[in-house]
Amino acid sequence: MTPNEEQIGLLIRRFAHKASANETAGHLDADEMSAFAEGALPPAARARYVSHLAECDQCRRQVSDLSLAAGAIARTEQAVAAAPVPVGWWTKVSRLFAAPQLRYAAFAAMVLVVAGVTFIALRQRSAPRDLVATNKGEQPQIYDAQKSVSESNGDLKLDSSEARPPASTVSPANAAGLVEQTKKSGETQPEASRPADAITPATPPMKEAAKVEEAEKKSAETLTVQNKPDYAPAPPGEKQSVMQGQTGGYAAAPGGPRQQTQQADKSAVAVVDRERDLAKDARLDNAKRKSEQPPVLATRGVSDEKMKGGPSRNMDNVAANNRNSNEVLRTEPEKPATGAATEDRAETRSAGGHKFRRQGNSWVDQKFKSSMSVRTISRGSDEFASLDSGLRSIAQQVSGEVIIVWKGKAYLIK
Amino acid sequence: MAGARRALARAANQRSLAAECLTPRLRASADKYVFKHDPAADAAAVESFLDGLHADDLCLVIACERGDEHAWNDLFQGYGATVRSAARSASSNEAMADDVAQSIWAELHGLKSRADGSPGGKLAYYSGVGSLGGWLRAVVGQLAVDQHRRQTKLVQADEDADLDRMALDETDGGDGAFHSASTPEDLLTTNLASADVEKALGRALEEMADEDRLLMKLYYFDGLRLREAGAVLGVHEATASRRLTRIHGEVREKVESILMKEHGWTKAEAARSLAEVAANLQTDVEPMLVTSSDSGLQSSVT
């Protein structure tokens, strides 16, 4: 019983004790009392007598005595026991969650939860596989396209620095063509994922020129770093990779793979010409040194001359203008070396992020190992055409026989 | 009416009573318990009522009224023990119980005849709605109460004379103990925080439904236990408990409402006053109330 109920109970009890006995005019007769006590009255008559009993203390006491004597308590308890208990929907629902049922339901729920979690976990694990399985035919192409773009970006980087055409050659028409090619390549590449530098060709020629200047500055900075007494200069590929890393791995791609291929062809020709000129210069210089100066001084003079006149001569040479600044960086420290070193300078080169060394008439990727199986492919063949664009790009940059290590496999391109 | 036909058939078979003897009693019973309270009662209600009659008991009583010796023997043998038991329960002592038990048969038979020649005994008031045994207990109880009243009046007259004498001594300047000794009711009155609460409580009880008010009076006024109060109303103890809980809430709301509307109290003031009054009652008067209610119950039985 709550405190409020206790308070009211006490007050009513007190009121009952103070209240005077109600004496009504008419009382119930014995027949009515016994009928009420036995619960045998019709509803209307019973209601009337209840009203009287609530007021008449005398009748009420007699009726209550009669009721108790007539076994009203036992009768009501039997009636309650015999009466069907009305079961509401809420009771039915609550019975479902009673403890006896819950012991089974809880176990079943636990099994369901475990099964569900397992199913979801397995599904999540198998989802990528399914994706790979469904995209198996398409994924390599996309991957190749992206790869080629990324790798050709490196090539283009190389083009812009090493085999960079003169500023005058970058005409609006060329830029427009590059834009078109970029658009074409953009069809296979999402707009959002396209590298920021891929839009570079769309910029006006003045911006292109500014970029060239910036690249030259960078190369000059790298030159100062390289001018430190380092007798084992870093291979050009690493510098290139550094440059690529600076551009976030996705260096500028002025156009799609097709344009890159064209540019790579041009740059390859330019490199070959430049190297031929350099070899000639070296031979002439060696002859001059041998004839005019002592070896040490001659070497120093040559180096001085190289430092002074070399670049200017190279500037005159269109092919030399296409040289990568990395190439310059790589080759400049080697100038003080002997004629053998000069020969050695021509024995290495880089293309598409790969370093190559000359072995006889062929160029061999420095990543190449003798344990690798070599796949021989002729240029211009269908098999060559089916190669990755990046691999083809490298092959086209390096003329002659070249062994390229591409994705862990060695290709001999003839 | 199937119930009436069945009663008539029993009367003919067991007591050799004609339909004319029984029909007026059946009609009188229906008038008293059906049509008096529901004049528009339909045939189904009347048939249900007649079906519930104790036809055998009614035939026995009618046969007794008509002077059937076999019927009287049956009545005496069948209900003699019930009468004695009822007399003992209703009487305060064995002598009074024997007196009541002896006089009941004379009351039933009737020493005088009515104007129409029929015996003027109490058997004429049996309607057959309740059982004959229950009716006999009720008659015995009323008889015992009447005898108790007669004896109490004699005693009370002596007590009143004593009280008057004591009051007279008081007015004469004597140091009587009448005013110095406070009764429990006086203590209760003086301890009551506010008469407004009492008035509001009385009104709240008056405005309750009859069924609820009867339960309240059986429980609080007559001192019955909840089980007994529920049995009088024909409901189980659990039902009575639920009703009582609901009644508590309704009475409290009603009292607070009256105090707020008619006396301008705030709800907090009303609640605080109720709590204070109840606390005073609980600490000071409750033990006294318990003994008082017990004595009240005993007096009601006697």
C-alpha cells in the first residue's frame, strides 16, 4: 500500500469511527437479506439493495454476517477458480516471452544471430572476389590504361624535361591536339581520378612555358644536389621516380597513350641523335685532349669547357634541347671522368622509369636478372601490339634490341 | 415459462400442492425482485428469475403454511441444526441462543392468523429467491437482534440515568471524572488538523458509487477483512483489493479537488494537510482505532 493510500485509509477509518450510525426508515427483510447474501438477486434488485446497504449500518452488518455464514468466501473462491480467465491479447503476447518459452527462444535467437553474423562476414569477404570475377575481362584493360597513363606520365615528364621540345614548338594547335587526345584518354579514365597534370596540355602555351621554366629550376636544384662530391651518382630512373613522387605518382599526361607513343617516338629519335652528337663530341674532345694538353689538365679543361660550352652547344642542338634535365644531371658529374667514363655515360640510359645499360647492340633493363625467362617479341608484330601500352612506350623510346622487365617479366623487344 | 412449470410440477409431485397455491407466491416473488426494480423487464429476465428460484424449498414452505405435518417434520429435521447454529452465532450466550432457537419455530408458524385466515407466521415472507437455510439464518439473526435491542434498551436506560446523575453532580460543582477523561473520539477530534479535511472526506465518500461505498464501509466501518468484504459483495479478495486501491485514489483526488475548489487551497497545501492529518492519526490514534473497530465488529455480531 502506498503512502497516499495509507493516508486516505487512515482518514476514512477515522471518519467511519466518528460517523454516527445511519438508521434508515426501511430495512431489508430476512428474505431480501438472505437473497443478497447468497447472490441470488437480479441485477436491478441487487443494485438497489447495495445502495441501501451502503447507507444502512444495521442491514449491512446483518447481510455481511449472513454472507460469511452462508460460505460466501468459499463460494467466491470457487467461482473464481471455475470461471475461465479471460486472456487478452497482451497476456497472450506476454506469455510468449515468459521464462519457459524464452529459454528456447533465447537459444534460437542466439543461433540466428551467429548465423547472421557469419553470413554477413562471409558475404563481405566474398564480395571483392565476385567483383573481380565479374570484372575480370574489363579490369586488366582499365588497369593497363591507368598504368599506361601513369607510366606514360613518367615518360611525359621525361619528355618535358629530357626530350622537351623547344618552347616555340608548343603551339596552340599542338595544345589543342593534346587536349583532344586528353579527352580521348579521359574516356577510359574517370574525370575525378584523372591526375591534375593531365589537364596541363589544355593550358595556354604561356603557362606551358612557365612550367618548363619551373621544371628547369627544379632540375637546377637537383643539379646542385648532384654536384656534391658523389662519385656514384644516382641512376636517372631514381631521379625520375623522385620526380614522379613529387607529382604524386601521377605525373602529367599531356595526352592519351596514343599521343604519348608519338611523343615517345619523337623523343626516342631525339635521344638517339643527341647521344650520337655527344659521342662525336666526346671523341673529338678526347682527340684534342690527347694532342694538346696533359691528361689531368686536359680533363680539367675539358670539364671546364664542358661546363662552359657544353650546355651552349647543346642548346644549339635541337636534339640536345630534348634532353631530360635528369639526364643532364646524370651526365654532368661524369664529365670530369676520363674518356672511358664518357663512354660509360653513353652506356646507360633511362626510359619510362626503367634504367637500361648497353650490352653490345642491345639495351638491358637493370632490373633484368639472368634467372628470368625472356619473351622475345618483334616490333610491329601483333604480339607487340597486344603488349601493355607502357611497355610499348618504353620499347619505342629505346631503339634497337632492348630487354625490358615489365611486371616481373622480361621482354626482349627486337 | 419453463421455470414456473418446473416449480409447479415439483409442487404437485412432492407436496401435492395445486397450481393455485404456488402461482400467487411466484407472482409475488417476481413482483418484489423483478418488476419492482425494473418495470420494463422482459420475459427472458422473468424466466431467468423463476429458473433461479429454490422451488423445492418454496414448495416445502407453502406446504408448511398449509399445515402439512410431513412438511413441518421435514422442515424441523432438515433445518433444526441450521436454526440452532444461527441462534448460537447471533447470541452472546448459550441461554439466549436456546431462547432464540425455541422462539423461532413459533415465529415461523405464527401464533395469530391474518385477516384472510392464513397463518400469520414468517414463512409467508419466504420468496424462494434465496435458500431456505439462508433465509432461516436471516430470520434467526433478526430475532436475535431484536432480543438484543430489547435487553440493551433496558441497560441503556440505567446507564442514561447514571450519566444524568453524574452530569448533575458536575453542574453542582463536583469534580466528576466525566469531563476530565477524554474519550478516544475527543482525542481524535483535537488531533485533527483541519475540519475541512473531514468535511471533504465525508462528501467524497457520499459521492462515491454505491458498490464502492459499500465496500469502503464493510472494510473501514464494519472492520471486515478484505476477503470478507469481497465475499459479501460476491467478488474475490483480489478484486476487492484492486477496487480498494482505485477507491483510495479517487477519494484522494476528490478530497483534494474539494479543498482546492471550495477552500482555495493549492494542490500542495491539500496534499500536505492530508499527510499531516494522516500522520497524526497514525501516531496517536491508530492503535485505538484498531481496538475500537474490533469492539464494533463484536457488537455488530451480538
